[in-house]
Amino acid sequence: MSWARVRTVVRTDLRQLFKSRDYWGPLVIIAMLFFVVIPGVGLSTITRVQSSDFIEQVNDLLDTLPGSIQAGVVGVTATARAAYVLAVYLLAPIAVVVPLTVSSAVGAHAIVGERERGTGEFLAHAPISIHEIYVGKLIASLIPGYAATFGGFAVYSLVVNAVAGPAMGGWFFPTAGWWMLILWVLPPFLAVALAIIVWVSGRMRSTAASQQAASLVSLPVILLAYGVAGGVVANPTRGALVIGAVAWAVSAVALVAGARAFERERLLGFGD
């Protein structure tokens, strides 16, 4: 495999994506909404409200949380503890939903987009192996998702610490659970979803059909990752390491299977 040819595929796809503002513009808006607007408004509301009734309701809510979560909650006052729960536990799924949404949207367009632009035949007859095309398409789809993951994580951390930090007595985020989620658990979930979506993209006749299929594929992955994210953030122990290891193993199998099933005829619109 020639990595120079793979990089060419990656650069070409990312250049096309960058030029399509109507395509990546909504994805940026979604990322800003989940990583900035929702946490900023929610945390600002909690930390600024001084009503005794509200504080009592917050205390009642905290008492209903599982014991493992209550034991990890930090904060002297009820509002500080509520802000901690919101920032660390309740908003954890945004780290899953946004990257998967971004990568799914890009991956769904990976192969079928070549046919619709009329470049599929050129790529199919280019002096490049089918595995190099597949790997290049996969990497080009993963980069926006990983960029959303790490960029969104950095922005979210700044928002959380800037808004809720004063009530907590200083910067408190990210926690160990979030580090494990972002660096160890989430990346393989993205790889699994993209391996399937890029393969599906090669079998669809139109971008619209590919996007619908990608939604069906990514939904169960999002739901699974959603549940895993909450557990990892709440209990970043050896079990979380095992979950991440299993996810990496599954992603490796999915990537190899996707590469073997990918065929050059898909770029021309042939095949079942």
C-alpha cells in the first residue's frame, strides 16, 4: 500500500468538503450548539439562580442519583454540585453525538458522492488500488469526526470552567472519566461507525439514500456509545479500560471486513 496515494485521496476529499460550505456549515452549527450554547446556557442558569425553592429542588434531584455518582460529585453548595452533575455527567453524551453525526454525514458522501460528481469513473481507473481508495476515504471521513471530538472537547472545557468554575472554587474540568472517554473509548466507536457507513455509501445509488442508510447505521452506535459514555465518565476504572479495548478490537475487525468487501465497481455504480 502506498501512503502517498492514500494521502492524495484524503487531501482531495477534504478539499472538496472544505469548498462545500452548505455541507459543513450546518455541521459547525450543530457542534457550536452542543458544545457551547447548551452547556453555557444551562450552567449559567444553574449557577446564577439564588431561589431557595430552586436549591431545594436541586437537592432533591441530587438525592435521586445513583450512589456511585453522588460519591463523585464535587461542590460545597447545592448549586455548585448541580453544576458539576450537569457538566460532568448529564452533558457527557454530547461528546458522542456530535462527532458521530459529523463523521456520518461525511462518510455517507464518500463513495456515492464520487459517482454523482462524475469523478467515480476516473478514480476507478486511476493507478491506485481499491484498498488505498478505501483507506483514503475512511481517513478523510474520520478526520472531521476526530476534529469535532478534540476541538469540541477543548471548547467545552473552556465553557464549563469559565461558567461553572467560580462556583466550584476554580477550574475542575476535565475529569479523569472525560479524559478516558475522549482519548480511549470514543475513537474506536467512530471507527466502527465509519467503517460500516463508508461501505454502505459504496452500495447506494444516491447521496440521499446513503445519508438515510448512514442514519440507520449510526443510530444504534450512538445509543450504545451514549450508554457507555455515561458509565465511563461516572466510573473511569479498569472496566472502562476493558470497554475501550473491546471497542478497538471490534473497530479493527470492522475496518478489515469493510476493506475486503469494498469493490472497484462500486465507484462506477455497478454491483448489487
